Amino acid sequence: MNNSLGIKKPKKNIKVVVAMSGGVDSSVVAGLMKEEGYDVTGITLKLYDDAKKSKDGRQCCAGQDILDAKRVSEQLNINHKILYYQKKFKEEVIDNFIDSYSSGETPIPCVQCNQTVKFRDLFKYSKYLKADVLVTGHYIKRVQANGKSSMYRAKDFSRDQSYFLFSTTQEQLDFLRFPLGDIEKTETRNIAKKLNLNVSEKPDSQDICFVPNGDYGSVIKKFRPESFKPGNILDIEGKVIGKHEGIINYTIGQRRGIKIADKDPLYVVKINSKNNTIVVGPKETLKINKIILRELNILGNIDEFKNEIKIKVRSTGRLLRAKVEIDNKKAEVNILEGESGISPGQACVFYLNDETGDKVLGGGWIDRTFNKNLST
């Protein structure tokens, strides 16, 4: 291979599409590709109409970020396109988020966004442009061996985004490149400064783009006001011990806002949308021993699941020891060390440590959780 992308063509003939969000990471990636001499086109997705901005004015894939991506492209002298995907985003990400929250789950819209408009649709558009690769600013390592691409956790664990990309297909992974997987975030900013990019000091986006101030309730109330229907709060034996003002106001593991006095702190341990109830209990009832997954995406080989592997059940969580039994698009995961506060709607991602690092074997969506102390 004669270049960093592993493609046997002269660099000037390699067509690279860079997904540019307007942030420092994707801008640096675009700059690196241009510096290396590739034929670069930056593409920015407009996913959300930013009529209501966040308090700090920062939103992913909306007004200011699109302007920043355009300015960086002009500075680098690369082609830049904007794709208007608001309708797709509303139907496949926002609506899914609302459905999931309304059913008592805790959704992760960033995974849905990567799974649909960012990878599936941008992948198709890149192919339409006859690009050789699609390059992103995600902190992920991609390793090519024996003609197959594998995904690994990034060198900078604090920035690793493998949890959010578990649903990437093998076809997509073969086409994708992640130049930031082997560097630290501080180095990324240093590169941005060396390239004199105007976004070198731009803060990272923190909010979900369509929930700019973290107010999930206002989004749900707008589309699903029935989610605020009052109902009963039960203890773990099924006894009514209080009232709630809508299941949408609660998440698994929540302690504040329950407003029920008890000798020990009470936590939300279950949300039942069918009968509109919240179940609360002591901290030990939060510990989950087994989970059932739906909609699996397997990147590894099935025989890699024969022995104990590691899993992650939240983006900022630790790797947990587990045994996984796969049945078509479903899986039963027995967590060997237990973990608290796991919620349906979140993702469970599979990892296997080898000589290269923590390899991503895929993952699935958490459908049900089990606690031996919880009978309700």
C-alpha cells in the first residue's frame, strides 16, 4: 500500500469524502487528507432546523456548525457540499427517540443517527460520487487484516466512540477510515492550530442537537403530551406508595424527584409504560445480572463468543465480563460481575481483547433487564 488509506492508486487519483460536522475533529481530518494530497470533498449534513439554539449557541449539524464547516473547506480549498436530511433525521432519529422515551426506555439518538443518516445515507451518497473512501473524525481504530476490516477502541479511551458505532456494517467499515483513532484529543487540537483552522479552539458539542438544553421533557411534550399522564409509583412488591406526573420524567437509576420518604434512599428500578407505573426500590435492586438484546449487529465471528467476552452498557461505562448466547438477531447476556442502572433502550456493545486491543464484535439494543431481587 502506498498511502495512509491503504489504496493502491496515486494519491491525487484517490477520491476522499470527509464527513464534516463543523467541529475540530472532522475539520482536522479534512486538513490531513488535503495535506496528504488526496482529492477531497467535504460533506456536511443539515439534520435539524436550529430555530431554538442551546444556551451556548452550539449544536451539531445545524446553523453555526454548517457555516464553520464551509469556512474550513474554503480555507483548505476543498469542495464542500451540504446535504439537507432534516426529513430523514426527523423520521428515523427524532421519532425513534420519542417512541423509545414514551415507552419507558432510555434511548441513544447519537447511535441511531450514525446508523442511519450519517453512515447508511452518507455511505450511499459517497458511492454515488464514486469516492474511494468515506473519512470521519470519530475516535475509532480500524485495522485491516486478511482482507477484512475490524473495529477497535481508540488509543484515547477518554474519547473512544466505539460504543456509538456498534451498528456499523461490515460493508461500511470496509469503506470507512478513521484517522484520529491512534492519537490523543490534545494532539488533534495541536494539528488544528498548525493548520491555522478557525475551529482549533472550538468547544466540543455536548447537547443532543434537537435537545439543545438537555430538556428532553419539552421535546416529548411537544410530540407526545400523553406521556405526561399521571400514574402510580409502586414498591418492589407491587404496593402503591405514591403518584407520579408522567413516566417521561423518570429514568432507570434516578434518585431525585421521587418524593417518597423511606428509611433508605429509593431509586427508579423499572418503568412500565403499559400500565403507566414507576417501580422504586433500594439500591441493590438496581443491580442487573442478565439482559436480553434485540436487533443485533455482529461484526466478529460467532465462534468468538464461545468464551467470556467484555461488554459495555453505557458510553461512559467500564468494560464488564460477560457470557453471550446469540440466537439470530437476539442475544442473552449474562453479566458476570453485575452492573447497576442498566436501562432498556440503551446499547450493549461486545468487545474481545486481542494482541491489537479491544476489538468490537458488534452489539445490540437492550430490550429487557433482569434483577433477581425484583419481583414486580
